Amino acid sequence: MVSEAVAWNDALHRTEQPHVLQSWEWGEFKSRWGWTAQRWALRDENGRPRALMQVLRRTMGPLRALYVPKGPLTAPDVLAYDQALEWLERLARTQRAVWVKLDGDVCSPALNLNQAREVLRRRGWVFSSAQVQFRNTAHTDLQADDDTLLARMKPKWRYNIRLAERRGVQVRLAQPDDYQTLYRLYAETAARDGFIIREPAYYFDAWRTMGATGFIAEKEDRALAGLILFTFADRAWYFYGMSSSEGREHMPNHLLQWTAMRWARDQGCRIYDWWGAPEQLDPSDPLWGVYRFKEGFGAHLVEGLGAWDYAPSALLYRLAVRLYRSAIGR
């Protein structure tokens, strides 16, 4: 088990696809909201990590669940992935967990999604009926200058960015004093779009612990929209977005995203991860409209693995899923 923050994050940085939800900071944040974080490293004979797994443990009444958010992170080969799954299965039995859930992203020439799915099925894991994170996402490549990034966008998106500027929309970095404003906009967005959010303290704690960067789009000192970025290694994640129902005709969200993308690039990020995309590229998908907005900024779909569960006891697992379907949330 790894017990030092610097050692853990440094090890993550040396993996092919380090994820912010496997970072030490995310585990510390979740530990204040009902979870216990464990960080495990499987090493080869020379002491080099073959797999890294931040495992979150939660007790729900008489039951215990384990969750590996966006993990495990393994060497890019089938054997390392198989060994990581074996370790998680043993951990579930040792810690008497009803299930262990993972939803890591796998994308490597030596270990692709189909290979990972094959290993999971062979070892008795099942695609979970209780998904936690978005399975798919969208990426924009930030390794370009302003003109190139703009050229990759749809013409209407470039027009809307310029329109927002002409109409006096300004985007600035948010300060801790702005958290209340961002939450108010987030609550308005949730009510308008029909999703459930948590109490303010949860988000304020997340934003502080993760060293998040917030942006606010304003016109005449009135907040119209905002967003929160998490950054880790070479990637920025658009984790939370919020907007007012007023002033949308001024296109504040276009200028907001454009500003955040350039900021992330200038901080050394190669990828802008839009955090969420449709299950299928179909207009009937609930996320289709959101994806079309992201796609306009030069984003492309990235398929993920989704959440998979392993249960030492199939009977207890079926009972627990019915009782605690909504217990594990982001």
C-alpha cells in the first residue's frame, strides 16, 4: 500500500493515461464524504509498478463496497490487467465486500477495450447495471496555436465566440469568493436540465481539494455562466458547467470554453476532456445536444469501458444492487 501523496501521484504520472479520479487528492476528498481511500501498487521483480489502483471503500449498513474510479491503471499489456483484476478480486474477498466496481478507461495498442472486456468476462466480472461515471467522453487536442484551434471548430462556434466578445461578455478566473455564485448557477442549471446535485459544501470541498480552476463569464458585472476544470498530468477535465437562463443570446458559454481551453493549453495540458458523451451517436440519446456543443469545439468521441462489477457472492450482490443502487455517486 502506498502512503505518501508525492510517491503516489508521481507513479500515476508515469502511466500511459493517468486519471484525476485516481489522484491522491480525489481520494482525500472522498474520504471526507463517506469513503476510505486505499492506494495499492503491484510491482515487478525490479520494483517498477505494473498496476496502480486507488480503491475507495464504503460501508452501507451491514454491507461493504469497493470502487476503483477510472482505474486500475496498468502497464499496457493483457497480463498486467489480468493481474490487477486478480488482486481486486482477492481484496474484495479479504475485506468482505459485496462487490468491487471499476470503470477504468483502456486505450492502448497492446490493451484495447475489446481485450479488456474479454479479460473481465473471463474472470467473472459483469457489466454493471449501476454505472457511476459517464462511459464515453470527448477530447479536444490542445496541441496547437489559437488559429489552428479555431480552424478546427465549426464556423458557427467561431462566430459565436466573436459575437460574445462584441457584446461585451468577459471571462475571468474565479476566486474562492465566487464559489457561491458558481453553485447558484449550478443549481439553476440542474433545475432547468433535470438532474440532481448535492449540497454546496460537497462541491466547495471538491474544488478546494482538487485545486480546481474556475471561470466565470460576465456581462455588465452579471454572472451568465461558469465552469470548473480539474487538471492532472497532461489533461484538463471540464468537470462542472453552469449557466443562467438569462443572457444566453450573448453566447457566453462559447467564449467561456474558448478561454478555458486556451488556459489549459498554456498550463501544459495536451487534452481537453469534455467529461461525458452519448452512449450512441444518435440524436435520440439524451446527451446528443450536449455532445453537439462539444463537437463544435473540435472534440471527437472517445469510447470508454464503463463500470464492471465483481462479486464474491452472486446472491448477496443481487440483493445489494436492489437495496443500494443509488448509494455510489460521483
